[in-house]
Amino acid sequence: MESENRNVFRFILGVAVACMEDSRPKTEETDPEDACGYVAGVLETVFAGTGVRFGVRPLAYPGKSKFPVVIAMDGLGERLFWFQPYASAAGVSRELEGALSGAEALSGKTCEREVPA
């Protein structure tokens, strides 16, 4: 069951990243707040209707090629995600999956959603 939850979570995360691809900041002028807004949008899509609460905030960092983003979630604590504007959608999905390791176990909530008919 744990492996199944992980696979479902990976799928949901990948779909959310792909659906938000057009809104993902992708330039050198990307602002850390814009990166956080994008990450929050992905997480809102992933955890919609589950009751899982989260917060996203940037950390100060001198570089422009990547931004450290802190994701805080009930039941998971704080996780660090490195937002890279030039990453592919698949790369963003893999990095988010790594940063959110264990999120699929939040009572299996992402896997228990009802799908409308």
C-alpha cells in the first residue's frame, strides 16, 4: 500500500506540475516570491480537497540561477526545495517529490480523494 500511495502521489504531483507549466517562472529575472507562488499553486492542486495545510516561503540567497524555497506542512515539518527556473517540468516534479518525501503518508489523503463521475 505504501508503494501504491507513493506512485499515486508521484502521478498527482507530475500532473500538477504539467498543468501549471505555463505559469512557471522561467527566466533569470525570476523573483523568489514568484517562485513561491508557483510552488504554492502546484501544492494547492496536489492537496486540493484533502485538508492538508502548507505554507511556502523563500529563503534569502545571493544567486539567481536557483532559489531555496521552504515548504512547511502539517505532519511533515519544513522541507527545502531548490526552485530552478530553467529546469524541465519533469525535473521540477522529481525535485518536489524528493523535497516532499513522506507527504504521501499524510493519512493517504492524496490517494483517498473522490473523483467526480
